[in-house]
Amino acid sequence: MFTLTTLLRPHILSITPYSSARDEYTGKEGVFLDANENPLGSATPQGDYNRYPDPHQWAIKQKLAPIKGVRPNQIFLGNGSDEPIDLLVRATCTPGTDSILIMPPTYGMYEVSANINDVEIIKVPLTPDFQVDVDAVLASISETTKLIWLCSPNNPSGNLLKESAIRTILEAANHSLVIVDEAYIDFADSRSWTSELDNYPNLVVLQTFSKAWGLAALRLGMCFASDELIGILNKIKPPYNISAPTQALALEALNQEAKKSEMVTALLTERQVLTENLRSLSSVQHIYPSDANFLLVRFDDAKATFEHLIDQQVIVRDRSKVKLCDGCLRISVGLPGENERLLAVLHTFASVPQPANLPLGTGEVATKPEFVSNS
Ligand SMILES: *Cc1c(COP(=O)(O)O)cnc(C)c1O
């Protein structure tokens, strides 16, 4: 049976959190002389930012809860997803004793956060088709494995992880929190794991305003979990972790859900167009199926392709040194014109014979068919 009290670091349970002025008096009217704010206003040309923001972001949580099908008390908002990622490690892992488990190739912050906190990392690679190796995961965990990180759709591979694998881990790993990072869920044809929160007390779901909502600059990440765990994260977070402008703009965005959906639809159309056009390039070996707003693409010569793109000021992510991603570049879906530019630059590169592709010993220039199958 999963119990939060044995999962948490012992001192976290008994800690007394900072009690802010806004925690101690929650009324909206009155003469506020309790927080050492500047009553005159702000040193900005416009707008008043002189008052501390709501430490618990209730307006956003009230609006977000029905959209996500959860209760406001099951939501934690962080300064990007980075903040809940770090808080989860700090709440559960005693350095030198506990560990986390990750499944490379995956998002880098799980590992970085564990390293910053001096926490051991168990790595169980995904299978070559980027799915969970369930038996290996279950064989690698113990009672001191506090966090199991899953990323679905996964970055950098782009695919959803199989539901049955996640369910098996949730049920078997009952000494660990199982975190499903759904940063790209809006681009996937799949429902969120948030609908399972009441069935699994060890389930944590991460989402973000940075991708589909188009608000990466605001730094606003969402963490969904049991009321109990959310209460712990609230206890250990910096008191005013989400700024007032971020809260105000996020509220406006939540009133424009249709705009988010339109952008997602447009990006999915572009993803399809980009996939088909990449397929016709001779230098492209394989395009992995994507449930996200990016493509993982294997090239004949990823490094040279990457450098050629950089020379032409088209910047993609070189993942060619990453385990299971050898030869691969990760390409975000851009605007139609940006994708055309990418393809045009790739075409000029593909038409120049590459030294690496010369057949050994013949001195002849290698030629490639114009269309190749990428399956
Ligand atoms: C982009 C991304 C995030 C978002 O991080 P923020 O800090 O919220 O911007 C989280 N997880 C994964 C896997 C991502 O690719």
C-alpha cells in the first residue's frame, strides 16, 4: 500500500512553512500595512505591481480545475515545470540514501534536478522503439526509489508511452511516486492521466503552459496530484512563486482555450506537411512517428546536416550523441514559411555530394535515388 508519510523525507512532514502576510490576512479590502510594500505604486511607465501576488494562485486554479477535470486542491503551479520537478526531488529524496529512476532518452531536467540535489539516478533505457521496458524498470526499483519519471509524449522521441506499461508501473511501484510528464499532451490523440488521479495516490501528472498554450516566456508549469501531496509541495515552495503578471496573463489565456485549440490544429497540419516533405529528401533515413509538436529525424550525416543548417541560420537540436538517437536531429514544427526554409536548406545540402557518402576506392560520386522509403 502506498503511503505518503513513508515516501517523504522525515523532516519535510514536520516542517513549519513560511507564513506570508497574504496567508495571514486573506481579505481583499482594507488598509494594507502588513507586507512592507510600496503604497505609492511601481517604478514602471504603466501598471501597478507594488502588491505581492496571491501565493496560491486561486483564480487560476478555479478556472483550470474544470478544464482539466480535477479539483483546485489537486493543482500545484510552479515557475515552469522545472519548479515541481525540483520540489518533488527535494520532498522525497534524502541524498546518499534515496534514488530516482529515469528512462533515457528523455527530458534532461529529471537528471539535472537529481544531480543538483546529490540524489542517485537509476537509468533504464527505453526500448529501441522508445517504449518502457517494464520488466527492467520493476527489477531496478526498491523501497528507496522515490521517483519514477515517465515522459509521454516523450522528449526527444515524440511518441506516447503505452498506457498498459504506465498502468503496470503505477500498480507495482507502490513505494514510489510515478510522474507522467505530459508537456506535449495537447498535441497527442490521447486523454491525460489526470483522469486517473483519484485511482492512484502515487500518480503525479505534469503539464505546462510553455508549449500548446504558447506561453513559454511566462514560466508556468502545472502539477496535478493527490490533495495530500499538493499540500506538501505548497509547504516547501517559495511563498510567492508565480508573479502577478504571469497570473494575470495565464487567466486571460484560460479564457481563450479555443485559440489554443486552433493553434494546436494548425501545428498538427504543419507537422503532417513537414513529415511528407522530409520524406522526399534523400538525406533523410527515418522520421519517427510524433505525438508532439516536433519530429525526431535520422539523417545520413546528422552532424554535417546540423552544421549546414546552422550556417544558413536554421537552428534545430542535435540529438545525434544521445543514446538510441544516433544520427538524429530534433526539429520543432515552425510556421509554414519557416518549415519551407528548413526544407529548402536541406535540399541544397542533399544535392551536394557528401564526402562521407563516397563509395570507398572507386572515386565515383555517390548518387542517391530522389525518393527513398523511410519506413
Ligand atoms: C518543454 C518541456 C517541459 C516544459 O518545461 P517548462 O519549465 O514548463 O517550460 C517539461 N517537460 C518536457 C518533457 C518538455 O519537453
